[in-house]
Amino acid sequence: MLCQTKTRVKMDLKLLSIATLLGILCFCSAQQEGSDCIKANAQSCGECIQVAEKCGWCTDADFLKQGESKSARCDELKSLITKGCSKAKIENPRGSISIDKDKPVTNRKKDVAEKLKPDQITQIQPQKLTLNLRSGEAQTFKLKFKRAEDYPIDLYYLMDLSFSMKDDLENVKNLGTDLMREMQEITSDFRIGFGSFVEKTVMPYISTTPARLLNPCTSNENCTSPFSYKNVLKLTENGQQFNSLVSKQQISGNLDSPEGGFDAIMQVAVCGDAIGWRNVTRLLVFSTDAGFHFAGDGKLGGIVLPNDGKCHLENNMYTMSHYYDYPSIAHLVQKLSDNNIQTIFAVTEEFQPVYKELKNLIPKSAVGTLSSNSSNVIKLIIDSYNSLSSEVILENNKVPEGVSIKYKSICKNGVVGTEEGGRKCSNISIGDEVSFDITIESQKCPSQGKSETIRIKPLGFNEDVEIVLNFICECECSKDGEPLSKSCHNGNGTFECGACRCNEGRIGRLCECSTDEVRTDDLDGNCRKDNGTDICSNNGDCVCGTCECKKRENPEERYSGKFCECDNFNCDRSNNKLCGGHGRCDCRVCICDANYTGSACDCSLDTSTCLAANKQICNGRGTCECGVCKCTNPKFQGPTCEICPTCPGVCTEHKECVQCRAFETGEKKDTCERDCSYFNLIRVKDRDKLPQPADQSYPLSHCKERDANDCWFYYTYAVRNDTVREVYVVETLECPAGPDIIPIVAGVVAGIVLIGLALLLIWKLLMIIHDRREFAKFEKEKMNAKWDTGENPIYKSAVTTIVNPKYEGK
């Protein structure tokens, strides 16, 4: 059923009745995002409180206005109170928590002589609670866990006895006493058991020839017949018995590499009586050097029936391996968890990656590296146990539909844990106490029953917390309902919680109509105002001849009236506020608050906003209308008519009158008595005697003016009691003294002389500089004026010298 904006869908009574009975109402898009309480269209108190925590139901029989449907009783608490429903008449049940069993955690010491039985030890608190849940309202409680010291341990050793584990068997034969001795450091109450497995006894997992069935190994090896799973030793405190029985075991053989260990794990988990499990810490050590078969692999041997997860041990032998397939990993996880068994996978290095992936799928399990001959098995078990026992992981069984659980762990030293969604705490030592804040919330009531039970427990432990969930699906007032009430049109409904809950086939606010007896034309005629064409003014639906007005997105807005012709949101607005924010809208007309008037209540009758600084309304130059001054004098403006841009200032306005009355000078000295008698003149001796603004309770102006002789006079102007004008004036003028001629002339003369001397000195300095430059130039030219003495290139001497070659110098 669709609804489009601005489109009204008309329907006949039968369609409308079906829609009403099914709780289907169609609102326009403007209403689809409103209050959840309103949109729910709740027809009873029980339906209302299931919508959301914030929803309440008004039980006042006179609450609904004309045109409003029953669903208008369901709304947010604040809106109901605003609409006139008193708090005492609002049904709003709240959830609660009660602790039914709260036994404190056990403080047990290992060295105490008195030993407690396992069922006397408490590691989790509280043990039982009852929660009353209302839809949308979360309930939170604290759960404490403390590891008890010297807590009993049951350990079952499940070993692969295929041929590849021959050397390992030799080292396990003394495991009982050795492990007993080591475990004494952890607990004084320790039991151990032993089981073995090989493979399903069908092809192609083993050879089914008669000879191979007797001895699956080679002719030189003496092996036992193949088997699926054998419970060799029930859990016991006798370590010697363990050694004795294990030493008698023989290896066997199979054809393929993966083993049938999952069949064995399933039987160990579900055959509690045969294994001898107690309600203590349960450890299963799974030792192998190979992989594993899982669900689906049985088809290779023609086995198609899924594993049924039940115990099938006869004479301590698993007898249905040929009939049921291997269990799936998820099936194993469920059974191990249901029976509080923690698994330790002791596997060789080669298969570590495979079993680590398996560990991630099985909570509270560990993987240790087994040496090739199992010589380190005791250390492996001790280390794995310490690892498993140092962490706490909470789990819960399946919760009812619509219920959610959230965990918050407060671990060691107050650290808030984030692992596993707040369900896990790690690095816990014996005696450490951790806590969890557990929040449970319901979104709806269950389809069947009003009570459910869930359990929360730490993985690997036998203790749990029982939580009884009671769902609040009906209001308390419904218990006092009056079936076949006369208030519901002669008994056509049950009157409860202030409204009628109609019987099947009846509709209307008072169940006054039958879905089969009234025609559509009759209905429409009763829902048209003044015989018009609009049904319910297009603001509602005609239900059983009565208009039920539509609901608005805003819960504060609503239609009303016999024909839904009124509303409380279409009145005039001012400053984008309905009725200016100073009134309420009643049938599209503003009902104004005190001191407000106008169609939008935007006209204030308060005149305090019109008072000027002189305490006059609009400065005496205007009228106050709706809290705003309307200035009658065009020269004045501003919020209180005090601003006059073209007017002289107060001091300039009264200057001439003050001058003529105080000093008998100025332009008005001849008309002073006539024009300037409007104020009282008070003379003071000096300026310090003038009134100060801080001393007065009325406006005061300080003035300083100058007369025609350049003399200053000081006065104040004030208006007392809006009528009396006072002027305080200093009786003496401040006139400037005349100039002293002699100093001025002397200064001028001295300045001229000094300027002349300075000019002479400058001229003399310039001449000296010029003369020195000219002399230096002369000296330079003198030095350069010298004659050159070089020879004439064409000159020849007249003397010729001849040397006698014979002359020897004697």
C-alpha cells in the first residue's frame, strides 16, 4: 500500500477496515520520519510500550481531543505531558534485575587440610538472575570469575595407534606416573585416562582382506587388528594402572594418511559415563602425526549418514564407525563446548599448520609440537594446560529472537579487554579475579510465551549463570481491563488503560462500528464539513463515520476538530516563530500571552523598550507602538527618537542664552530676558565645582564654548524631573593673554643675524675648498710639463773612426 505526497487515497469501508485491523496506516512522506512512537500507530498500551523505551501511554480517559485516534495516546513522555496528560496517568513500565542466587566465589588454598568437593567450589558469581526486559531498554549486570586454587583436573590421553606412531607408544607407556608427579604441582586431585584410535574399518581406509584384517602391518611386524576407537582406561587416580594398560597396547595400521581421530573425539566428548568425566576441568590430549578425516569423507567408503553425535560404545569399542560418517568440525565444537572439554592437540611439526587452523575454529583449544617419538609429551601437556587455564572466554547459548547480548571485560589490573568482542580475558593467574559487564537488550516480545531462559558460562568450565528473561509485553493497567465494557459501545470491546480494545469485527474509537453493517456513503457524509466535497478537510481519514486526523512528523503539531479542520501549526508567524514565540496556536488563530497582541502575537504592550536615556517614552518626540518607537518629529530618529543628525548639540543650542545670562554678552544680550529664562542659572567659582555625571540621577551635559573675544566659558546643562532645567556656569572667563612684542622682535633680529653669519661661514668654507682644488690642479700640470731628450732618427755624426788592424795596443 503506497502513499504519495499530496495524494489522498480514497477507499471504501471494507478496505479501510482491513487496513485498520491489520494495523496498516499510510502516511505521506512528510510523516514517515517522525516520532517512532507516533509512527507505530499503537492501538493499545501493550503495543505502545513495545515500540521503544521512550514511548508511554496516556491512560486518562479524557485525554484525546476531537478527531484524534487512539494511537495519539502513545507518544514520548515529554510530548504527552505537553499535551496535558499528567505523569500519574502515563503508563511507562521499566525493566529491572533481581539476583536470585549469589554465592560468593571460593577462596580455596592447596595446602589446607580440608578438601572441598568439586560441586562445593564456586568460580563464577552470581549464579542465577531474573531480568525483566522492556523493548529497547538495556539491562546491565556484573559477572565475576575467579580461578580457584587446587581445582580438580581430569585428563584423557587419546592416541593415534597407527603404524607411524610405534616409537611414540614406547614413550607413553610411563606417562601415567610421570604426569601424575608433575601435575601434583598444579592440583592434588588429578585423574588420567587413555584411549586410542586408528581408522574406520571399511575400504578404502583399511585393507579388508582376511590376512590384513588380522595383521594390517608387514609380515615382520606384529600388529593388532584395525579399529576405529577404543576406550582403554577410564579416568583413574592410579598412575600405575595407566602405565600397565598402555604398555599392553599394540600398534595397528591403515591405508591412507589421514586418520579417524574425529570419530574418537566425538565419542570421548559424548560418552561421559564410559570415560568417567567429573564436573571439573576436563582436558583431552589428542596425539597424532597425521591429518584427519571430517564430514563427507565417509562417502569414499559408502557411508552417507551424518554423525548423530551420540555415544555408541560397546565393551569400550566404537561400534558404529561403519554406519555413521565422520563428524564435522562445527559438530565437534558444539559437543566439546556442551561438555566443557578443553582440547590439546599434540602433533608433529609437519602438521602444525593444519592443527593451528583447527585450533582457531575450536574455542579453548591449544596446539603443541610433539617430538618424533613423543618424548616431550609431559612438558607439552603442562605448557598447554597453563596456556588454556590463563584465559577466560564467556559464551552463551542461543538467545531468543530479538534479544542481543553485549560483553565488556574488566581483566587483570582493571584493563578493559577487547578480544572476542569483550568476552575474553587473558594472562590470568590462579587466584586472580576478573569481571564482565553484560548488557542484555530486547527489541520485541517473543511470539510464544513471556519468559525465556539463557545460560552464560566460561568455556571449559562446568559452571554457568542461569538468566531468566521475563518480557514486559503488557501494561499493568491492562490487568484491570473491563471485558465487554459498556464504555465500548454496549460491550463491543474491552475498556483498558483509558481506551477501548475492540473485539474482532468492530472498529472505531469506541468500537461503535461493525465492518459489515455500515455503507461507505454514510461514512463520507458524516465526515464532510458543511456538505462539502473534502472528507475530513483532507487532513484525516473517515473511520466509522468519524474523522481520525492524520499525525504530523513533529509530535507537537497535530490536527483537531470534528472534521480535522483545525491545527496548531498554521497560525501567523513572526521572526520565523509560530505566533512570534509569545502565544499558542489554536485552530489556526494565535492566542497571545499577556502583554502581547496582534495576529502573530508580535506586538508587545511593554513600553520599557521605548524609554530614552532621559526616562521619557520615545524621548518625548514619538509614540511607542508594539514596543518600538514611532518618531513624530521628522528631525529625530533612532530606537528611542534620541538621534537628530541635523540638530545642534546641547552645548551649541544653549550657548547664546548661557552667555547672555552669565556674562551679559553675545548675540542675545538684548533679548536675554525674553528668550533665555527657561532654565535656572547657578554660578560656581571654578570648574571643580561643576556637577559630575556620576553624582546625578538625571542626564547631564558638560559644555565648553568660546565667545567673540576668544574667551572660554564652562557650564553644565541638565534636565531634572523631565521639566526643570538647570545650568551651572563658571563665573569667570578663561581668556588668552596678549603677545609680548619685545621678545618677539629680539628673537627675529637675533635670528636674522645668526642666519647671516651662518651664510658667511658657509661661503668662506666653499671658497677655501675651491682654492685648494685649483692649487692641486696647478701642481699636477706643472709636474707633467717636461721636454723629451730622444735622438733624431735622421741625424748622422761628421766624425768617422777607423781602427788599425795591426795595432796591438803598445
